[in-house]
Amino acid sequence: MARKYIDCRTFPGSQCTVSIAADSSDELLTAAVQHAIAAHGYEDTPQLREQLRQMFQEEKNEDG
């Protein structure tokens, strides 16, 4: 299973350099929402959660 990650640098207009990774989408979403609230002042809404999920990427496995 490939780890998933989200990188604030890919968010339009962001000056943040934080990247968060996790093995599951649910765990990653929880951490990303907490970061968005604490560091960027967002409110926890369904729209925020969907926008964050769309930014998830999978790490490339060096073995193929």
C-alpha cells in the first residue's frame, strides 16, 4: 500500500511548506484538517474536507 500525502505548497496562494503523510486517507484527512484549522484559520466544513481529499497524492514506490 502506497503512503498518501498532502503538501501545502500545492494549495493555490499558500506560503506554507508543510507536507503531511499517512498510510490511510482517513488518518491523512484528520491531520490535514487539523493543520488547516490551526495554521491557516479554516473552519472544518465538508467543503474543506473535500478540497483537501482532492489534493491527496500517493508516494511513488521506488521498487516499481
